[in-house]
Amino acid sequence: MDKKQSRMKRALKLRCKIKKLSATRLSIHKTSQHIYAQVISADGATTLASASTTQADIKAALKNTGNISAAAEVGKFIAQRAIAAGISEVAFDRSGFKYHGRVKALADAAREAGLKF
């Protein structure tokens, strides 16, 4: 099993657990240059809020888009947008990525900005 297959297997297990909870989820995806976050409804049909380092208002505040400080900024923005949409509690879907580095920075920043998970 290669690296991507292992990540997808972890993601599938995690999403099955979240689906049983019927919770709104904060889903992330990362590449070497960018990080993306979405708040998705419990049924998975609707994106309620989103933020990424590719968006102009976030990118303008950053020097580099592929580091921990950029992930923390995305975490703050996604929490603000989710709270503005009326969502205060989510399940964290890390998409199979290990919980360290940029993933952890995004999660911690979202928690500090008011999201509960």
C-alpha cells in the first residue's frame, strides 16, 4: 500500500465515524503550497463555509501560503465564517492526514477562534 492509499483508508474510516454522529464536519485538504478548509453539512450535500490560502483576502495577509502560519490564518477565517453561518460545533475531518504540523495549526486556530470540536 502506498502513501496515498494509506491516507485514503484513514480518511474513509474517519468519515464513517463522523457520518454515524450526523455532525457537521470541518474538512481539510492540503497540498505542498496551499491548505483548504470547508464546513460541510451533516448530509454532505452542502458546503456551508470555506476558506483557503488561494483566496485573495487570505493570501494578501500572508508572506508564504505553504507553512504553519498560513494554516493558522485559514483556521481563523474558517471559524469566523462558520460562526457567521450559525455553526459553532463541528467534527474535524482531517482527510486522512496525520494530526501534526499544518493540520494541527489549523485545528488549534479554529478552536481559539470559537469553533468547538
